[in-house]
Amino acid sequence: MTRRVLIVSLTVGVVGVSSLAFADRISALIDNLPMQSAESSFTVPDTEQMLNSPFEARGRDATISIATATPFGGETASASGAVKALEAIAERNPGIALKSPEPRNEVSGAMAYRDSGSPLLTTVGSTSRVGTEENKDTPRSQATKLFDEDDRAWRSTIYADSPLVGSIVSSNGSPSDTESLVKAVKGARYVLLGEIHDNPDHHRLQAGIIRGVAGGDRSPAIVFEMIPETFSDVLKNIDDTTPVDLSDLAKKLSWNDRGWPDFSIYAPVFQAALDSGLPIVAGNLDRETVRDLSSDKGANIPAADRKRLGLDLPVDPALAQDLTAELKAAHCDLLPEAALKPMELAQRLRDGAMAAAMIDAAEENGSAVLIAGSGHVRKDRGVPSVIEGLTGKSESVAVQMVEIAGVDADKASEYGLSDETPAPFDFTIFTPKANETDHCAKLAAQLKGAAEASSSTDGAAD
């Protein structure tokens, strides 16, 4: 049986091994190992930590011993840094020869192995993948590192094999990674995590980010778009000393009755907050309040509420037009123009309510995290913009989660993320798609049914 020694960087993780499942098993082992330094204290491990798995393409079983090293060549992994680290390791271990990694790859791991021929040290697993000129050397981040350690599998399955799945990119589509995202949100006063409501993976990612942010001297409040102010007393009654029954909490919040996707897919977010001892805060207005305030074009909104909700802040005409177009598209161009203006005001009311809740929560807890639809967390005209307008400070980090749109939509630029058209988010995480329901057909049927019902009622009245 061949003995192999895998050397990896804890801060980068294992990628490009024989399969993601195998990489996850290795990662689980690595998490339990002590950190060593590649420059001085690294030693080839004994057989205490082993993993038996078909490793090679020809299917031979291999006993793999795991060891860890700090990032090669300093805080940033690089091919040249890996070479220097491996040379130092090989020099201290005469039984291991050295084969340099491919210089075009940014190396995150290296493998020392003894085979039937002469022993050699070679690289395995690169954060780079080589493809077309456009995506050459583009890192593929593992967003699943944000999931819990026990179950990293994606819940959604549509387009799950897209090369973009799991990738994290910056606003202009340039590659980023989990560590950069977590570092950014840890340093922000306001963190906004945008989602597609019915995608369970988006909520698992939100939960992972919350767990990454909490701890030390940080106890951010978790603010929910899905919970209106009328349920604030329910949240205040959560006792830190008593385990919370999430099913009971869902009932007290009338969650499913208010039309949100089933509470079970949001449960990871609540559990992450509760496990970390973080306060849960209502962030929205209830529908009746929104309806009342948006009637008569908002003429009946009290001055104090206008100020608190940021309704007196100047609005960029181009962004207002963009919001109108977004609302039309979201409703499949089926709504009459007369219905759009009240909807625009309703959007601003909700953004303002969430911004006010975030400001108050951060004032009390030092920072706040918002769980909301991606449209609300846009930095150009969403909640972060209102927060900046009300506080005079730019202290927000916004993350959107985007479902893969199709088989061929495998580049960030195809989602409008480029130097020319940067996204109004600091980070974008790509995930599989949850479902392919034709929402436009569903909405058309609902509107047709409502029209027929109204016509039937009018006829009966006549």
C-alpha cells in the first residue's frame, strides 16, 4: 500500500483533489490537527492520522497521512512561496525529493508521496483552473467552507455542476474567497446578506457567515426583513438561559401564515444566532402599515416617520428609474403603470424601516447583520444607501447570493459583474438554483383569476 503525505494550507483549504467529497473528508481531518510552520517546525507525520480512500484514477487504495503548514511564502499562497517551503521541507527530510509546481498556478497545497520508483514531492490541488483566455487562472473558491462541518453538500441541485458554483467574487467579478469575505464582514458595522428567499443554500450560507462574524468582542444583532415590528415583543421574550424551540418560535411569529417560504429553510440562520447568543431583531414594517403609509402617494406619512425612514433623502432619478424597471421585471411586466408608484414607495418604506432597525441595533450591540432579499441590500439604492444617508458614514458590507442562470452562464461577466458594470454589492456568492418554477406563468394565472372573480362579482351586482 502506498503511503502519501498531504501538506496543505489551513487558510485556503483543499481543492482539486480527486473529488469534492474526498476533499471535504480531508478538510475534516485537517481541522483537528495542530498548525505547523513550513519554514521551521514542519515534520512529516506518522500514521496516527490516516484516511483510506481510492485516490488515484486507476483506483488503487492509498493510505494518506495528513499534516498542516502555514500559508506557503507568507500570508498569501503563491507558486514561488510553495517552492521555497517545499525546498525547506525536502532539505530537512532527505528521503523526499522535490518537484516544483507549475509556475502558472497559485498553489494552495502540496503532496509528498513515496511510490515504487524514486520518491518525489509534488503539488496537488490548486486554487487556479486553466480554461479559456477569459477565465484562465481564475480561482474557484469553496463557499461550502461557510457551511457547517457536518454537512457541506448543496441542497439545491439545478446547475450544481456549473464551474461558478461556490465561487466568491468582488463587485467587478474579480475572484475573491471565504477568508476575504469573513474578514470584510468582521470589520463592518453593518453587514447585509442578500438572498433569494426560497433557496435553502442561501440561508445556510448566511448562517455560516454569522458564525464566522460572531465571537470575541463582537455580538452583532441579527435583523430580519421577514419579521415586522409587531413581533418585537416575541423576540424580546427569548431567554438566553432557556433553549428555544424553533417550531414554537415560528408559530409565535406566524411565519408560514405570512407567506414566507417554509420556516425550516430559515432555521439555520436562527440557530446560528441563538448558538452564538446574538439578539434577533425585527426589521420591517407590517403589510398593513406599509399599505396605509403608501396610500395617497405617502401624503399621510408623519414628518417624524419620514425622517426616521429616510424618505426625505434625495433620490437619484436614474436609480429611481432603475427601481421601476426592476419592479416591472419582477412582476413579469404584467402590472399596470398605476400600480408601480405605490410599489416603489412601499419598497422605500421597507428599506427605510430596515435601515432604521440596523442603526438602532448597531447602536445597542456595536454592529448588525441584515437578512433580506438581495434587492434590499444593494448599496446604490437599498438599505446601505439609506443607512449612509441617515448616519453620514459608509460602514456597510453587502453580500448577494446569485443562482446560476443556465448551463452556459458560467462567467461572472454574464451576470453583469465587470470593471465597466460593477455590482452594487461588495461580494457575490454563486450557488445552484433551487427551482425552475415559471413565476411569470403563475403570476399571470393569479391575475387572470382575480380579474375573472372581479368580473363575476360585478355581474352579480348588476
